[in-house]
Amino acid sequence: MVKFSKELEAQIIPEWREKFVNYRHLKKQIKRIKLSRLPKQPQDVNGEFGLSIFDPIRYLTNKIYNKFHDPDNKSTDIIQVKNKTMEDSEEEVYETELSQLFTEEDEVIMFFAKLDDELTKVNQFYKKTEGELLERWENIHKQLQILLELKQIINDRRRKSSPSSPNSLSSPRSWLSPARSSNYSEGSIELAESPTDQSSETEEAIASLQRNGVSFVNLETRTKTKQGKHKMAMKIDIPATTTTRAIAALTSIVLWEDLVNNPRKEGSGEFINRKKVQCAEKTIRSAFVELYKGLALLKTYSSLNMVAFTKILKKFDKVSNQQASVNYLRAVKESPFISSGKVVRLMDDVETIFTKHFANNDRKKAMKFLRPQQPKTSHMLTFFVGLFTGCFVSLFIIYAFLAHLSGIFSSPYRQQKEYMETVYPVFSIIALLSLHLFMYGCNLFMWKNTRINYNFIFEFSPTTSLKYKDAFLICTTFMTIVVGAMVVHLLLRATDVFPSRQVDTIPGILVLFFFALLICPFDIFYRPTRYCFLRIIRNIVCSPFYKVMLVDFFMADQLTSQIPLLRHMESAACYFLAGSNRTHNYSACDLKSGRIFRELAYVISFLPYFWRAMQCARRWFDECNVDHLANMGKYISAMVAAGARLTYDKHNKLNLWFAVLTSVVATLYQLYWDFVKDWGLLKPNSKNLWLRDDLILKKKCIYYISIAFNIVLRVAWVESVLRLPREPYAEQRLLDFFLASLEVIRRGHWNFYRLENEHLNNVGNYRAMKEVPLPFQETDSDG
């Protein structure tokens, strides 16, 4: 049977850990009480015997006697729990008064004092969180009323603007449909047919919306058009969290867009932007889902704490041989975190409203949004991971054996270059990507075991996000395909069954296959993950123009460690586009002789750092935090260092001092930011020497080893400057691949501590729920 302390640890909400009952500490207090009640000195062996066979009978007799001679059950009144209101903070605190039976036991006094503190803490946090959720509910409900009013206005106008087709009026469900009606003009709809009807009905619309808290710009002094219609503007704030919304925001100069715009230049009448209302509806739907998640978390918080109080009081009764828990449990059940039924009622209201307005009265469909079911893990995943791992290892051994027999790595320089230029770029791309996926799978495994809520931090859907077994499956599948293709390519080259030009197209076919798999529209091979990856890459490319989310700059950091992969993509594209697979002329794809290739190499080496710097600039613009400017300086220094090393690599011994100087400065900058900002370590006043106060891993030595490991891998650029002896061309390229792999491993190692620090920041601020920015914002009238 699992102990309750472990069960509580498994079910606890990580971000609210500090606000749960400290069950372990109370359990230690119980043990102290038990030890204090043991005999102080051993029995005298020369005197009477300490135990007798009649002791159990005597104990049972006394217990029955006390029960029948205590008809009022006065033993339950040995403690009295009272709640007091603090004068300074007006918060309720609990205080237990003990009877004469316990007043002389210090351990019992300390136990109930700690229990009172825990009960006070739980109630205060519950009331605070409940109040925040109720306030959020009021705001969302008000937004929903505004949305319904707007939809009613538009539906009424559609009915009047289409008298010949009375059945064309769509239900509210059609608002989430991508279908467009011919009555709409670029996603907007006119509000009036005649000036007289427009004026009266617009006044009714304004009055209806104002009842729901919407204010209008210049309502009192709004002017009239030539047709005598009023100009008005109500604002809808759609956060620019995607590129589409960002572009729409830029076309309006600012991030605020008119919901009810001024009259169009070419026609009469005011109109409502249908697209913005649709977007507002999706935002409000997301707000309902997040509100329901918060209510479910608070309900779990209440039930787990109630069980914890019950368990610990039962343990106290067992140790003290008294029925002291009855009164205290009565006080616990009467406290707000148990007696308040607002959360349960509000959950019912949210379910009802969501089912009615967002699921077309289909409760089953609504529950898919509100209570998404976690997909069950299949043992088939484990089987296929093991299968493909075995296939990969076997094929790699076969490839190494065939390469040794064919003498590829011991052949003359020209033959080595011909083979490596054909095979190395393409296979290195997929191998580095697979290694990164493997490290990500290790990250997922560690985050899961340490209860780091990575889905909440990245804002991933728990139903579609990758699990560590999925990442391992993708990784092993890719490597099996790659090594299998390398074996086939090597066999065909050795047998001369097909012309070499056809054989050398195998790497290109492999690239096309993986690219087609990435953009495949069919729901196969983790389509939600593939499309999420494409959206994030799109967001990174357009990073200055929209609000940067954590997953965006986290992925951009991964790209800064995959610059060799991007360079290999450039080499592979150049190899096939320049026809080198047919002519075996590699001058166009050489860093020293190919001018266009060399210039593109600079661009590709700069791009990941540039994108990351633009994200920092945008975050500074949004948050006005100078730390983002300092972070941008780190990426600019990395760009300069990368350019200096690339120039040195091209001109050999020229600019050596500049390459070393910029690389040292950039490395020191990056190490400081890694340890202090990203990992939150190196705090001089921490209780853990030069670490931080809160650590998720139990062994502190792991953090010190990780610091040293990160330093060593950060200075891998020294090899490119020192130029270690490597005459054979194959060894040269394999060493480059090894150094690129070390950087990928360092990034995977960095990922764990980066997310650990982010998780601890959420824990410190008790952030367990996502706040969805609501679309309809009140604007001040200028009169």
C-alpha cells in the first residue's frame, strides 16, 4: 500500500506546493510526540516485572469503563479551535486551546501551533485564489455578453440585407466555420440600409453594448457623415501572439483595431469587422477553458488538503490515545476551503454556458475542450523504440564494416572528398536533428520525473504534445532510415549496378522524403507536433513583428546551437543545384573559391543570432525591461565572434587576434548569462553554496558538475582557431561533425536547467493557470 505522503507528492500541484499542508513536517511532529511519551528510564530488573499477561485485559477494562462513564463524550472536548480576525490585515487565523491534559506537553503544543498555521495558510490562499477566479469569471461573462450582442446585431443585419433568402441566417455555431457568405464584403458587414434606420438601430446597439460595460470613443461629440450617420469606434484588442494577427496589427499602425469602424470612403454605412468578432469568440472560448482548468485545480487543492488534515489528525489520535480529532476536523470542514461551494457551482455554470454557446448544446463536445483526456501510453511505443534502436545499431555496424572493406577512409584525398561531399552534408543534417530529438526526449523524461510542468510553460496541449517515448521513437526511426540509406548508397557504389550519377541522388531523395513528411497534411506521424514546429519557425522568422512567447525564444536558442546543421543544408542545396553530383566539380560550393556560397555562409551563421536578438528587442519593447537589451547584446557579440572565426577560416592566419578576442568576450558573456540569468545560479548569499535556495535535484554536486560541463563545451570553438592536425579529408569532416554534436549535447543539457529555473519562478509566483487576454477593452472618451 502506497503511503499517503508519497501519494500526496504525486498529486500535488507543483506551482502551489508551498501553499499545501506541509504533511511531512506534521508527520515529524507526530513522531516527536510519540518519542516523548516513551518511558524516560528503563525498568529496574531487580524489582517487579514491568509487563504482565493481564495488562491487555486491564487496558480493555479501563477503556470500556471510561466509555460508559463518559456519556457526554467529554474526551472530544479536550481541544477547542477558534478563529480570530487580525486587526492589521483583517485575515482570519486559527488558534487551538488545549485542555489540562496536553498543556504540559511541549511537543503537543508545537504540533497544534503548526497545524493552526497550516490551516490558516490553506484558507488564506484558497480565499485569495477563489476571489481571483470569481473576478475573472465576471470579466469573461461580461465579454461573452458583449459578443452575443454583436452577433445578434450582425445576424439581424444579415436578415435584412438578404430578404430573398430568409433561411440564410446562420446559427451562432457558424461563427467558427471558415465558410464565407456572399453578403460579406471582405469579412465585414454593413449595419444599415437607410440613414433613418441606421441612426435608430445604431443607438439601440450602442445602448445595449454600454449596458455590458463597453465605452465608445468620442460618444458625446461624434460627428456625422454626409448621409447624416454617426461616426463611432469601439475597440477590440486582439493580442499579436501570431504572425497573422501581427500583420493585421501593423496594417492598422497600432495593435488596437476598430471593431466598429468609421464609414468607408467608397460607400455608405458603418460596418462590423466579422473577422475580428470571430477572433474575439475564439479568445473568449480559450478564456473559458483556462478558467475551468483553474477551478478544477482549486477543487483538487481543496480535496487534497482535506485528506491531509484527516490523515494527520488520525495519526495524532493513535499516538495520544485520545479522540482529539473530532473537534479539529469539525473546524476544518467549517473553514472556507471546504465549506465554500462557489467553485463547484461556478464549474457547473461554466459547463452549462460553454455547452450552450461554444459546443452547440453538445455536452460531449464541450467536455473535450474543458476536460481533455490524456492519451493512454501504449507499450507498442516501447517495442518500436527498442526495435528501431536495434536496427540502427545493426545497420551502423554493417556500414562501418563495408566502409572498412571499401577503403573509403583510407583512399586518396580526391576519392575521400568525392564521397564525403556527396554523403556528409545530407546525412549530417538528419543525424544532428536526430541527436537533438534524442536530447529533447531526455529533457522530457527528466522534466516528467522532477514534476516540471513543461506543458504549462510551453503552452502545449497535453493531448497532442510529445512524450519522451515519442521523441525517442522519432529519433531512432530517423537514424535507422539514414544509416540504412548510407548502407544502400555504399553497396550501390561498390557494385556499379547503376551509374554513379543516379546513385549519388540517394541523399537528395532522402532530403525530399523528410521535407515531404514534415509538411504532409495527412494526420500521420505526429501531425500536431509537425505543424506546431512549423508555426514556431514561422514565428521566429517574423519575431520583430509580434509578441514573443517562451516557446518561441526557447526554439530560437536551439537554432543557435544548430548553425552547423544550417551550413550543411546550404552545402547540400549547393551540391544538387550546382550539379556537382554530375560533374564532381565542388568549386562552387567551397568556402574559399565560391563567392555566393561564402556570402551565404556569413548570412546563415548570423541568422539564428539575429532572430534571437530581434526577439530580445521585441520583448524589451513590450515589457520595458533592460535585461532584454543586455540579452540582445549577448547575441550581437556572438554574431561578431562567428563572423570573425568564419573570416579567419577563409583567410587562414589573417585576423587571428580578432577571432580570439571576440570569441573570448562572447564566451564569457554567454557563460555569465547561462549561469546567472538562464539557470538562476551563482547567488552569493544562497544557502546552497554559489547555487540558489531552491533546487529540484537532490544532489548539489550535479549542479557543480553541470557548471563545469557547460564551461568546457562552451569553449569548443578553440579547435577551429588552433587548427589541430587533420590531414585526411574524411577525418576533417568527421571532427567537424563531432564538435557540432558536442554543441547539441550542451544545448540539451542547458535546456533542463533553463526550464527548471522557469518552473521555480512560476512556483515562486504561484502561477498554475494561464491568463488569456480578453478582446473587448474599454476606451476613454475624449469628449
